[in-house]
Amino acid sequence: MTTVTIKIDEISAAITAMEDLSSEVTSQAGVARSASPISLPSLSESTLGKKTRWLDDHLEDLTTRRDLAILLDTEGTGSASYTVTSDTLSNVKEMLGQELAAAAGTIDATSDQDQLDHLAGLLETWKDDPDVMSAMFTELGPDGTVGFMATISSAMGYGGVGDPDVYTSLAEDFRSGLATASNAPGFPAEEFGQEIVRFSVAPLLTDEEQQAFAEEFGMGMNGANILTFLMGDTSYSDDFLLGAANQLDDFERMARDGVLTAQDWYSHNGYGPLPTGNETGWYDDPMAMIMHNFGENPEAGLTFFTQPTEDGWDRQTYYFDDREWKADGYGGISHAVEGIGTSAENLTNDPEATTGLVSRFLDQVANSPGFNANDAQPASPYIADLLKFYMPAVDTALRFPNEDGDGGSTSLTIDNFGSFDHYPILFTDDLDSLMQVSMSTPEGMQRIAEGVGVYQQTQINNIAAALEANPDDPDLRMQLRDVLQRSAALQGFGEYSVGQVEIDGAEDRDAQRQAFIDLVSDATSLVPLPGADVVGEFGSDLIDFGFSQAVDLGTDAAGDAFTSEAAAATDNANDRAAAGTNRVKITAYLALVESGVIPRDEVPDSFFQNGRLISAADIPPDQVSAYAQTAMSGVSSYASNNDLEGPYRDEFLEYYGPAGE
């Protein structure tokens, strides 16, 4: 055994000196290199850099020992001793973690500001170190972890002597440390996640466990608030998340047939001072927070929803349809499926399970009683992102109406767009609910506009690229006409949907319609036209599962559109159809010019700006009609005005109403 004595002032001075030395060496080496007329190999990163890195590495050794000594010096003598089998950094880190756990255990409502600042400073330093945090939480155990949070919560709620902000930052750093520990090699992450839930949710404990916990930590009726706060970090390991989710799922199943449902229990225990981002006025729902976590950790989320359960419990049906989400307005569950369903890893590793999950979710949630534009606004951005990502499925459900079914994954081929071996099935009767929830917020409306605009422009680009290679092919000419006509259904349905909801920030529903069409036009303009580098064998390299994710109009584009000076749209369907045909003519014309089908020397100067072809978004609203007339002259070789206006208007008007009718 080895006994080590640390004098805190001396080791602190050594740390400061080493930090200054490392910084000065790096700085002066840079000055010398820039001033020298010849190369100085000895000052290179590979030579001198090794020396400064050696200094930085040994700073960690000194800092670890200093902080351990600070924790051990409970009498304030300025020095401390510890005994270890071997004075290695790993052993000292383990002791530091254990002493941090002991220090956390001394915190209560009477702890003074110095005690709180002392622990907060150490946690701030070490919360990202897996060795120290693993040792700390192993020493605390799941019960001590929840107990510490209960103590902090009590101090915050009942006026502890410390600064309220210190309690909050202390709790947040403590949670970050738990996430770090969950990712440490050898840490029992899955079991720890399970036990965190058990000690937060009192009905999962035996009477003896409840009594012992209450005697040591005295937690009141705020376990759901504590668990919701703890699950607010999104960097937990998948094992930890699944352990917690599986355990809480067991509780939800158990409580479903009991006197109180899980939501009933949360409603009694889901209020507390720990900040969870809950601004709804409802109780904290820890399962909703876990769902948000799955949105950021989609591989764990897919496992949770697809792994078999011992008794055949159907998690998808329960969480997508049967369970109520009034506390968070369907935000968590929608975030979970949005993350799972748009994950490149999930779509690569198991595309059938992933797209089937998306299909069943969209079908079942659309029929859930609380899922509507008023009560499910927190879900709006996530549902909109899903529909944007899978806009071809929305278009297919509109063009080929289908009755409700069980959902699932199928192959999908769309002419002049692409083929997918696995794609979610959407049902026509679900589209009204899904689109109106999506359109109920500015962000959601923006995402739908991005999806509609990019999907339509991609098809036009692809047929234009094909025509460039075979301009006289009658089949391609027919396909161009069909593509232009078909875009009416999606456009009409989008404009109908945005006119059925009330969006914060919009003056009225006509302003919403105008903002939507402006955003569609803006999104269309961001798709590189054929002839640009992104155009490949198929016409556009944007084509994949999430083709439309490549276009993002930016922060608050919808808000900007609401305040634009463009003339407001009316609710007159014929006027809306006419505006839509104008936009289609212009975007088709631009694509044909860019692809080379229409020679540039035949294009009027008004379609160029600083030598480049303009986009549809560059055209002032009061000049769109005039530009459309010019565009139609160029497009007329491939589709006449009658070919477009009549069929486009008919299809637009058919879908300028509920999709299910």
C-alpha cells in the first residue's frame, strides 16, 4: 500500500505553472515559426507538440489529485492524505468519484452556499470524465442517485439556504454526469436505468423499500418530476435508455389494470421545482420525456418498439393510439417516431421495420382522440418532418385513395422520381388529421411547404433532364405534361389544409394560404435545376429516403412569410387554382431552360439576374401572371395551355377539400 500526502496550495501552484508553461510554449513556438524564413522542424506539431501534450496529460494527474485532496480535507487544514495499492491515475480517479459521491450525500436543505459551490465546481470539472463519474454513481447507487435529486428538489421547493440558480445548475451537472457514467465501459447501464425508474416510481417498490428510502432521503410526491428531469439528457447510452424505458413500460402495463393508471400516478407526482421544459400546465410525463430521448437516439427507439415482449404486449398500438398524451400534446411520441423513421442507420440496417413503424404510427395516431390541431400542436414540427421526409407517400395516398388498414411497409415506384424497396403506407382517410396537425404551427407549415416544393420540383427536374437527352421522345413529352398536371393534387390539398387551422403569428387564414404558397415557391427555388452538379443518372442526386431533407428554408421563414407585403390569397378555389398553374408553368420553364431543352438565347432578359437564371421566388407577386404567360410560350412545345389549365384546375379543385371525401 502507498500513502500519499497532498498539500493543496503547493499542487495548485504547480498546476498553474504547468498551464502557463504549456500555453507559453505553444504561443512562442507559433511566433518563432511565423517569423523564421526557413522551416523549423523542431517546432512542428509532431516534435514540440509532443512535449506540450505531455504537459497537458500530466495536468490531469495533478488536477485529479488536487480535487481528491480538497474533498478529503474536511477540516480545512490545507492538506490531505490517501492510501492506495498503487498511486495510478485510474486508482485516484476511482477514489475521487467515491469522494464526490460522499460529498453529494452530505447535501441537504440546510447546506450553505459554500458547500453547494464546492460540489458544483467539482461536478462542473469532472462531469464529462467517464472514469470519475462511473465511480461516483457506482458508489451512490440508483437509490442514492434518485435520493440526491429528491434532496435538491426539496431544497428548491422549500427554500434551501443556497442560491436557487446553484441548485438548478448542480442538478443539471449531476444529470450530465449520470449520462457520462452510462457510457463508461463496465458501468451497469441497463440495470442502473431500470433501478432509477424503480426508485422514482414508488408503486414499483416494495413497502420495505419505500420505507427505507423515505427514511434516508424523505422524497415527497414528486417522483414523476424527478424522473422526467433525469431523462431530459439525450446523451445516455442505448442500454441505459432501454433499461429505463422497459422498466417504465412495465409500470404502465401494470397500472393499466389497477386502481390508478400510469397517467393518474404522474398527475399526482408530476409537479415539482426541477425544470423539465414543461410549459403546458399539465403534469410531467416521464414516458413522454423518454420518447423525446428516443427521438435523439433512434436506434434505441427502434429496438424498444420492435423487440418482442414476453406476453405479446403490443407497444406500438398502446403508445401510438391507446395511451393518452395530453400532458405533452403528443410531442414526445411524435419526436420518437420522427427520429426513428428518418434515421439513416435505421433505414440502412432495417428499412422494412423502420418504414413499417412509421406507417403504423401515422395511421394510429391520426385516429387517437386527442390528436387534433388544437391539442397536439407540440407534435406539429415532428409530424410535419415525417410527412416532409416521406412526401411521396402522401402524394401516393392522394392520387390512389386507399381505405384504412393495418399499415406497413411496401415497395414504391414513382415515375420520374425513383424506386424504394421499403416505404411506409399512408392511408387517405388519415391525411386530413395529419396535415392539419402539421400545419398548426409556423414551423410545421414551413416543413410541409419544403416537402411539397422539393418533391414537385424534383420530378420536373428529372423529366427535363431526360428530355435534354431525347427532346423528341413522345413518351417523355407526355410524361412532362402528366407531371405538371399531377402536382395540382398535392398543391390543392396543402392549401386546403393550411386554411383549416389557426396559426399563431398569421393575421388570418388567407395570410396563411399566401405564406404557404410563398414558402412552396421558395423551397422550389432551392432545388438545383437540371444541369447543375447534383443532377446525375436519374436527374437528381437528392433522391433517397429523405430527398426533401436537403432543403431547409431557415429559421422563422414562415414568420417572415406572414409579414411579407405580398397580396393575401383568397379562399376562392378557382383563384387558387389559377395561381397554382402560373407557378407550375414558371418552374417547368426554368427547368427546361437550365437543362438545355430550351436554348438560353431564346429566353427573355427578364428571366436573368446578374447573368444567372432567376428562380420563381425572385419574381414579384404582381408580375407572376406576366412571367407565366412568357413561360407558357416556351413550354408550349411540350404541353399546351389547355393541357395544363383544365386538368390542373380540375385536380386542384378536387383536392381543395378533405382528402377523405
